Amino acid sequence: MLKKIFWLGHSTVRIDTEPVIYIDPWKVKRPKKAGLVLVSHCHYDHLSPEDVRKVSGPGTVVLAPADCLGDLPEGARAVKAGDRVELPGIVVEVVPAYNTNKTFHPKASGWVGFVIEAERRRVYYPGDTDAIPEMDKIRADIVLMPVGGTYTMTAAEAADAVNRMKPVVAVPIHWGDIVGSEADAKKFKEYSRVPVEIKPVTE
């Protein structure tokens, strides 16, 4: 499964399962048609109507928090933390995402992360969040962890969170564009007690 996960820069991820999954598509240069698009929240670097259109086709399922739907294609479905959506070959669990010591992503906004179960593996995409208590209950084989700081966890905070979750492998994201650098990704790897793969940007 790890080989089917592509980091497209910042927080955009494509998973080449059947169907293809995009998470927070933004600045997508070589779009593939997706069966499922997941949007974690409404900030421009996570919700790009243009990029959602690029990767969507007639049968694409789009899931997002309710306050994002006005910018998404007709038929997009509202989800909230605690929801479970079952699609052919894929199960999506919707989980909380929020800041605890900053104001960019308030808990009251109801923005989210996702746990995606496909091909007998569980992939956790936390969204823009700090290390929150709910993470300790999440079971995942692969964690795609924001490490850039400022709007999300720092590299050290992210490492502490994955050390508690104990996934099979973690991948640092949310760096290299608006905030965060390769140094943050390397620091995350240094501090983590689980295997970490720093993926190159796939265009």
C-alpha cells in the first residue's frame, strides 16, 4: 500500500487504489480521475474547487465538512467526525482535526481528518491539526503526518503523536510549500520511534 501513496506536495495525497483517492487536491499538475475525493477543511490550500474538478468524473464521490459544500461540485456529501462511509472496496472513517494552542483550526469548525481502509490496510490522514487526544484511539498502518508547524504540529509534536499511535510506517506531509521545510521532515524522522519514509514530491 505504501507504494501506492503519492505525496503531491504540501498536504495533497493521491492513493492509487481502485478507485483512485485524492485527499485535499491542490496544485495538481497531472490529474488522474478519482473515484473518491476527500476534503478536510475549507482553507484554500486544502479546498481548491479547480483541482477537485480536475480529478473528478461523473461517478466521483466527494466528501467534505458541511461548510465546504458551497465550493464543491453538486452532489458532494457532508461528513462530520464520527461518520463512517462505506464504498465499494473502501471504508472511510471521519475523525476530528483541530488546533489546541492556536486559532487557525478551531474545534468548533467541525473540520476533519480521515482514516481510509482499503486493500486490508488503514491509512490515517489527520488534516490540519495539533496532536489531540482522539489520535490515541486511532488504529492505522500508515500515518500521513503534518510536520510543518505554524498551522499544525511541529515535527517534534508529530513524532510524539506517532510514537503513541505506533503505526507500521509514518510519512511526513504539510511541509515544503506554505510552511515547513525538509529539515522538519528530517527532524520528524529523527524523533520518531516508528519507521518513517520521506517521500519525494510526485507531480
